[in-house]
Amino acid sequence: MRLRAVEDDDLDVLFAHQADPEAAEMAAFPPRDRARFDAHWARIRHDDTVILRTIEADGVVAGNICSWPDGDLRLVGYWIGREHWGRAVATQALRQFVDEVPLRPLHAHVATRNTGSIRVLEKCGFHRDHAQEARTPAPADGIEEYIYVLAE
């Protein structure tokens, strides 16, 4: 498993990952159509405040991981293609990413039903941030989330 810069050729695979209905349901994140996906990725690839990497496993694109500012918080997020689930790809990628990105604290939002991602965050030293959850208004979409934090 390795992290590398996102290349144009990665985008078709990353689009397919986020368009997977089962993955979108698990993450509680609606897929984007191709035009919105391309616009989003063009924007974040050229935003100096976003740290963005492709996750490669066994020589193929397995997903992506990134960090971005959101108000006073620095967030981290990742998306792994379903064909790579259960192989510790997300855990390895997140460990490598947090070693590469020295900014702290890092926060992650995770759907309460996404037990796989919750385990990944906890294996990588993230803890639920009950205080931040208490300050965060309920989401308009009604999707329940936990907020996790990596303080050091």
C-alpha cells in the first residue's frame, strides 16, 4: 500500500468508487454525477489548503484520502473501493497519512452505522470528540454522525 499524488488517470476509478450504491449507503454520502464529481475534483486538486492522495494497493487505485480545513477544524476523510474492504487498506493508508500530515488536531466525521470506518479511526488513534459533537448542530439531512479526533 502506498500514497501518492492524484493523477488524471485515477479519476475514473475514484468516480466508480463513490458511485457504488453500497459504499455510498455505508458512508451515508450521496454519490455525485460525473459533471459534479469532475467539478469537485478539479476544485480540490487546485486548492492549496487540501492535502489529497491516491491510495494504491497491489499496484491499483484502491481509493483516496484527504485533509481540508472546515472552519476552525482540520478534517480528514477517505474512500476505499468496496473491492478493497476488509484488507486493512484504509487503516494502513490513514496511518501513513497522519504520519505525513503533521497538522493537529485532525477531525473526522463518520456515519454512526459505518462500523468499519469507526474501527479504522480507532485503530489509528482517533477518539470520539463528545465535546465537539455537543457543539455541532444536528445535520439537516438527518444522518447521525460521530466526530472523531486525533489530538497528537
